[in-house]
Amino acid sequence: GCTTMFEQTAASVALLNSIKRLRPDIVTIIGGPNCEGEMAEGVASLSDQIDYVFSGESEHSFVAFVRQVLAGEHPDQRIWVGHPVTDMDSLPLPDFGEYYTQLECYLPQVAKSDQLELVYESSRGCWWGEKHQCTFCGLNGAGIGFRAKSATKVIAEVKNLLHQHPSKLVNMTDNIMPYAFFETLLPTLTSLAAEIPSLRIFYELKANLSLEQVLNLMKAGITQIQPGIESLSTSLLRRMSKGVTAIQNIRLLRYARMTGMSLFWALLYGFPGDELREYEEMLALLPLLHHLPPPQALAHLSIERFSPYFDHPENYGIDNVEPAMAYKMILPPKVNTNRIAYHFSGDYECDSHKHPEFMKEVREAVAAWRSDWTSKTITLFFGKFRVKEHPVLEVVRQAPEEFVLRDTRKLPGTQAEYQLSRAQASVALVGRRCEPTPEIEWAIARKVGVRLDQHHYVPLATAEPELVLEFEAEPNIR
């Protein structure tokens, strides 16, 4: 059996074809997200060496199939359609025993690696997408309805799996962390993280987090997150139906730098109806953020099957939706790529397509930001060394009412150090309504903060979390 997701179809079909050539009596099966809906028929058309295709969540349909085969029956139906599991606690504990046994036998160095990940699933679907699906997102297909395991089951199974297969990294495969877990799971995970100090947990979640929530995630061992930032323009985020603002995204970047949280994020462009001004505003902002964790890339969006762009292209002015060119380049001419493809392209009006030279400037700005976070080699008389010294924009308390701001971004009109009053330190660290106060005008002039979304002042500096929490708690902050 093989599973196919995103770009795994060609490899899976090649493997199953090879198995059939060696042992024609072997029953070959395939499933996974690339077999959802009509894609199941498309995958089945790729090779008559694939005996059965499983579409959708298959915990129940696969069990029924196996029982028939073990009873000596060969089912007539080639495509088995499953249905979303509603009771997540009913799912059995994953058994990775054979995987680890084979890994130790054939790849012993990998088996001993500290980077080996233990994967686990605590929920399915998307609680945000269930109500406000992001326009470009096609994850989940028919299973977008959100379902989660109980916190009690999650902690028991994670402990069990870590006991069987000790690991330093647990990769949660959820599309989005259940929001209730802040109250139900994190307190218990905090105890587990204390027992296993080296444990690191990865989750995907929304970016609208408070500093207290980020600190609680870190205490629970959730030190790596993918928050779906995807833009630093509120109007572009609205086009995506992301449910967050640029202000919230920048705030999370600051909190991540303050706490040591690892972020995985990217900037997207090429949205139907996007406007040049949205990217111009973002380009002006990027150089000011070099002290914050950079995006992994600037990427053009893909029209994905099951996304609103794909299901209702007419709502977004999209015409001629066709499978991405790569499918026609690698798949046999006889197959219908429309039934196999997950990634599509289309024709639509957008300024980022009309101004490729400007988008090149944005790409170069992202590359410059990433360069500031890349290790550099320095040569001294006794050898060469790799150093990693990121830019800083940091407020440090020197006395109860005395503060200093360090700025190594080297931007025009700024200096390396400033002595701050308490009011200036507050403005450097806490957002508020943008009003013409001396402190806000000082911060904007020295690129310590920016005005965004008309009436909002957004601070850019970082500090020790305790200092930020102190300022955020001040009653006069609006």
C-alpha cells in the first residue's frame, strides 16, 4: 500500500508497478489526500497495476476491505469511499514499530539521529475553515469539519509513543491546533516538558496570539509553530479570509523573537484583484523588520482543489482554471489531468502580475531580510568561524525608570543606541491608537514603530517578556 499527498503520486505509482512486476499476486492499494473525490478515479487511471483506491478518511472502509480480502474474497469495487471520522477518541494508537525496526536495520545512522521526528495527530479539519475557509486553501477536502481528540487521550498517547520511541521532536500533523487545548492540554504538556527538557513540539495554529499564550506554548514544549502569517498587508489578508490583521502578524513576529519561538512562515502574492499599493506598503515595511524572524520564501499562490478559488472561481473573477503545467509534463498523455491534479492555475486580473519588476524588488527585499539571519563566516588569525548575529531592536531596563534602546538594523535616520523615558519605552513596546503625541512621533521618525491600517500605531521593538507584559498591563494603553 502507498499513500499519496501533494507530490507523491508518481513515486507511489512507480513503486506499486514495480511490486506487481515482481509479485503479480500481491494486492496493491493506494490512498491519501490525492485520492479525495474525483481524484480517486484519476489515480486509478494511471495504472492497471493498482488494484484498489481508497478515497477520503478510510479507518472504517479499509477495515471492511481487509476483512473481505482475508476471508478470501476479492471485492468488485475498485474505489472505496470513506467518510470523516466523528469520534476521534475511538481511533487506535498508531503503531510505528515496524518503521523503527526497519530504520534501525537499514538506516542505523538515521535511527540514532536527534532530528528524527515522531508524528502524531490530535485533530482533523479546521475550526477556522469550517466557518471562514481561506480562499486559497484546499486542505481537508470533504473532511474540513473540525474534530479533536480529548486532551486526556492526547497526553496519554504521546507519553506512550515517546516511551516506545524516544524522540526530541513531536510533529503534530493537525491543520490547526484545537483552541481549547490552551486550557485543557497545555497545562499537562507543561509537566511533560519538565520531565523531558529537550522535548520540542510542532503545531500549526492561528497568528492572533497574545504574549501570555506564546509563553504558555513555550512552557508546554511547543517551541515550533506554523502560524499561517502569509502577508503583512491587512487588505491582502482580508482577500484571503485569514481572520487576522498585519498588526497581529507583526505582533507575533515580535513575540517569537522575545521568547525564542521558532516560526515557519512565508509571504504569498498573486491574489485575484490584488493592488499594487498593498505590496508597496509592505515593501516599505520590510526593511524595518530585519530584527524579526524572516519568512522562508516569497511564493506565488496556487489554486488548490477544494479551495474557494477552485470551487467558485466566478466569485473571484477567475477564468480558464487548468491543472498546473507540471502534471502534463510528467503524466502519460492518455490520462485526464483534470481528475488527478491538486494544484491549478487560472486567468485573472491582479496588479502583481502586471508589475513583475516591482515584485522582483519585493523578492529582493525578502532575500535581504533572510540574509541578515544567515550564518556568516569570519576569518581571524587563528581560523575561520561561523557566526550568527541577528539584527536587534531591543529595549533594556537599566533602572526602575531608565531604559535604553539598542538598534543594529543600520537604517537611515537611526542610531545604535537611545536613552528612553518610561513613556518612550512604552511606545516602543506596546501598540495603541495612532495619535500625534511626542512619543509616537519620535518612534515613527526613528523607525521604532509604524502607522498601519489608518489609525493604529504598531511598535516594532522587542524586550524581555516580563517587561512587555508590564507595559501591556498599564491601564492607559488604548
